[in-house]
Amino acid sequence: MVRYKVFVIYPEDVCRGESKPDICIDESTFKCGSCNWYAGRVFVLARSRDEAIELVKRGLAGLCAECFLDLLIDLNVDIETKEEIY
Ligand SMILES: [Zn+2]
């Protein structure tokens, strides 16, 4: 079983540490990978934050909240927490 976490990625996270400005994703072009709507932030399932940022940079991940929830429902994920949430 592979364990993934949810990461929130902002446009500035994608640009951070990049020496080539053309790799940076400007806020005006930061879009959901599914519905293509502009998103102030995207959600990614990944094993680490670095992996999540890399996936967004390569255009392989990054969904708005609504599309991300649809994905979780489609994947029928189990949510494991460290403490009771109710
Ligand atoms: Zn979307």
C-alpha cells in the first residue's frame, strides 16, 4: 500500500527555488488540472511536499477544491487520522 497525503500548493510554491523564470506559474495562469478554472491554490495527493510541487510543475497534478473532492470520492479513499475528529 502506498501512503499519500494531501498537499496545498500555491503559485509561489511552484516558483520557489527556480532559477528559470519560465518554469514559474504565474497566479493568472494557475488553473485546476481538471475543470481548467483559475485557482488561487490547488490540492495534490503525493508522498511528499516536494513531490507535490514537482507534479504541479510538470502539469501532472493540481486540482481545485471541488475537483479534488470529486477525485477522493472516485478513488473511494479511506481517511486515517491521528485522533478522533467527531
Ligand atoms: Zn477544478
